[in-house]
Amino acid sequence: MGYEDFQPVITRDDVHILPVGKQDYWVGATVEFPDDAGNVEAQPALLEVVRQNAIAFCPALATAEIIHTWYGLRPRPEGRPAPVIDQLPGYNNVWLATGHYRNGVLLAPATAQIIREEIIDSGK
């Protein structure tokens, strides 16, 4: 692309490898679905599945040092598309930028730009 530091996100089989700096990467992610009772719980055992799937298409990761792992639930709106980027009802000075689900890191720059434009436009 003409910029030597540009490293795209690599995606395959629902696994994403996201460059963070020149030598570090984030690898993810899992998807949690509600059980029959409607409860959603994080499943830490899926971290190994993600790791193995990432190694399958990027073998160099097999010898990579794992610096940190984490798991949890990501906010996901119900009854409306993700993410929620809007003014908080009843307030003219509070904006929401939430519910990105598994795309928060990827959508952060675009979300920041949208929020910036909305704040500037609301002040006109």
C-alpha cells in the first residue's frame, strides 16, 4: 500500500490477528451464544481453539510468546444493530459509543470520527 508500517488485520475462519505495534499481535475472538435459559457465559476453554485456529493459518504463532490472555463478554445490543452510537436520550451533552461486540478494536477509529462529527454538528 506504499506505507511500510502498514499491517492489515488478517482474518480467517472467524479468527482475527490484529497488529499492535511492530512485533505484537492480538489474536481473537470467541463468540458466545445464549443457553436455553437465555444466559450468556464466557467460555475460557475456547481460547485454545482460537490459538490453534490462528496457528493453522499463521504457523509462526506456534512459537510466539503469549504475553497476556483474557476473556469475558463483550457488550452487544439487543433489538438493534451494533454498535450503539447516539446521544443518550434526555441529554444534549452525553454521547454513547458502545455495544461494538467483537469489533470494538477494529471500529475504534471510525467510531471516534463519527462521535467527533456528531459533537461538532450538534454545536452548530
